Amino acid sequence: MILFLFINNTISEELFKNNHNVHNDDTTFKDFLAWRFKGDRPDRVSIEISDEFNNAKSLPENSYAVWIGHASFLIHNKNINILTDPIFSKRASPFSFMGPKRLIPPGINIDKLPPIDVVTISHAHYDHLDLPSLKKLYKKNKDTLFLVPMNLGKLLKSSGVKNVVEMNWWDTITIKESLITFVPVHHWSSRTPFDKNETLWGGWWFETNSSKLLHLGDTGYTYDFVTIHKELGSPDFAFIPIGAYEPRSLMKDSHLNPEESIQAAIDLKTNKAIGMHWGTFMLTDEPVLDPPIRLNKELERLNLENLFLIPKPGEIISLE
């Protein structure tokens, strides 16, 4: 999967582009092949998970979030239930028999989910847009609204998921008194070797009269975070990726490293950041357990120990 996603850098005409070209990436396909087929890979290990949500007799009435794994969260924000980038499948892949395999089970059993009002998709990559999961969610509740970036609607609709709205950067929609805005981040999209950046990518802003939440999806570091703060204010909680960053020469344009994740939180002026996008799939070269270790070391150096929360999958996180 990673191989054909990289190949399309050279053979596909791009429809959508990032706001900032700041990294001056001069890596080549030869560099990618040298990395992809080298012998050593990080050890497969499992991070600690929690059964708190699955075993809960009742759920909090106040706002909360639960990390399901990777970029997938259940967010209960007052009177609305949101799922971000849901993936419950065993692999982040177009194939059931190959591709990145889960290190841990989902932090929530899919049959334990409350009724979902909104599903948001950040972009088309298989670790963020998992069609089998989306079809199961739609089958469970035909009233669930699926919010997707521009040009992704036809993929969901062709798979039988009909209740879909496409959104461009800075488009808004109001659902159950929650204002949802699609915001720009620095990434790319594809699902085949022939469709690079034919669909958009981005993050999701959720705002009520009492809270502001931001889910960044997948992103490299740019000035987009400063722009989001300028346009929408300071999020109370920001869900920020902290993993999938090595080797830096290949990943810097697509993924934040822990130091950049901290800077993103600072740029956004968020009250609290919640780390995600690590410990679920082995996509890159850093050891599985390193992202929070490296993050916490830098937070300590900067005297910002309270800025980030690193939850366990399945743990109920208060958003109050």
C-alpha cells in the first residue's frame, strides 16, 4: 500500500494543493525504495489499552472523548456524538490479507458505540478512510451524516453509504447546535497509484456555545495552525498527531514529529492537546513506544508538562 501511494507522486496530475510549500522536499523514488525495502523494522509491541468505555454501565452526560486508536475518536459533545476517521478493521489497507496490521484492538467495540450523529473523514488514505467500517456504521444507523473532503463523496456513495456531504476548506455546517468547519492542514491524498490529490484533505473544527474542539487528521507542520487560530480562536481541546514521523527525510512533509506537535499546539493556543496517530499501526520507522516518550521529554524541557494528554485507547477523557 505504501509503495503504490508513493509511486503516484510521479504519475498523477494533482487537483488539490497545500497552502504552503515550506519543506523543499528533494527526496526521490530511489530514496523511498531504499527505505521501504531495507531489512530492519521496529519491533511489534502493544501499547496499554483500557476497558473503561466497553465496561461502563452508563456514560457521562457531560462532554467526553474516547480514543479508539490511530486518529479514531468518539467525541460526545453535549448533545451530539461524533466519530473521527473511524477504522475498526484489522488492517489499514485495500486488502484483507496484507498491509499494516493493527497492534491493538479498537478501544471501543463497534457494537458498544452510542448512536452516531456525524462521522468525519480527514482524507482518503486507508488508515483514515476505512470503507468496511463506514459501511458497518451506516448499516447501524442510516441517519448518521458522513462529512468528507471535496471529491470523496462518490467513493462512499458507490459503496452504499448515501448520507454524505462534501466540504471544502472553511466550509461550515451546523448539526444539533454544533458548528462544524473543515479547516486546512498540510497533507495529501490518494487510494490508488493514479489519483494523487484528486480529493481534498483537512481537519475538523467542532464548536458549540460552550466549547471549541479541533481534530487535525494527518498533517505536516506549516503556518496553517496559526491561520486556524486567527480565524476560529483557541480550541479548548486539540487532537494532534504525534507519530509516524521517521525517516524524517521522507515523512516531514506529511507527518508531525513530537517537537512539531508541541509547536502546533502552541500555534493553535489550545488549552489542552490530546496525542493521537501512534501505537495502532506500524507505518514508519520510529519504535512504536517512542512518540509519547519523545513528546514528554520535550514538554519537560519546555516546562509545558500539562499541555498534552496521552490517553489509553478505551479510556474516557473528560472534555469539561
